[in-house]
Amino acid sequence: MTDATPPAPLDAPMVSVVMPVYNAQATMRRSIDSVLQQSHANLELILTNDGSRDGSPAIMDEYAARDPR
């Protein structure tokens, strides 16, 4: 398995997934990975931080830095 996301077919609809985040450091990697491993390639994941005081913002930055979308 590679980290590269296959290109979406030109007619594939865009799917937006909104994930609210509040002190979710313990579970958010599993949640994000689950969304990113879906077979539908034309998707965007929107993470919304609601004032987390744990390591959630750093995890969000890490995923944003390694995903070219």
C-alpha cells in the first residue's frame, strides 16, 4: 500500500467529510486514516478544531503537511 491517492475519475462527485476535533489526540489518527483509506478518491477531509488543549492541533498539522490535496 502506498501513501499516494489515486486520481479520481473526472465524473466522480466531490465528497466532503467534516470532522470536529476537541481533545481527540487519542483517537483522531485512527479516524483520519479511516476516511483517507476510503475507495472514493475524490474527497476532502475538513478537520475543525474546537479549542483542543491536547496534541490534536499538531496531529492535524502533520496530516495536512503530508497530503498534497
